[in-house]
Amino acid sequence: MVRLQEAPAGAVDCLCEVQREGESESARVSAARCILEQALRAAEVGDLEERLAKLEAIAQGRGWRVSSDEQPHAAPKGVNGHP
């Protein structure tokens, strides 16, 4: 598992090297396309993480319990519907 988590850095280095020094134009273009696609995906994930954090903050402000593995739930009510 640790090796898999460390491998992407080497893969990016490899793609960058092929992009700069690849023997064929096709290889360089393919590497560049892959780098751009992955950069776009990373930006999209970052945007989604930011949006999710904002929604979780809103949910917690409304008294909902929020955890990463379950949907928001209304906080339990006390006597006469008050917390």
C-alpha cells in the first residue's frame, strides 16, 4: 500500500521526462495530454473537497451530525423539541 501511495510521484516524473525528451512527437503529445488530464482531475477533486467542506460546515452549523461515512442526521431533540 505504501509503495502504491509513493508511485504517482515517479509516474509524474516519467511523464514529464517523456514530454520533454520523448523520441517521437506522438509520445511527447501523449504524455502532455495525460499530464493535462490528470491536472484537470486533481483541480476538480480539489474543488469538490472545498465545496464538501463548506457544506459540512453549514450542516454542523445547523446542528447536524456529519461524519465521513454517513449522511447528515438531525441532532436529537430534547424536551418540547428543543436541543
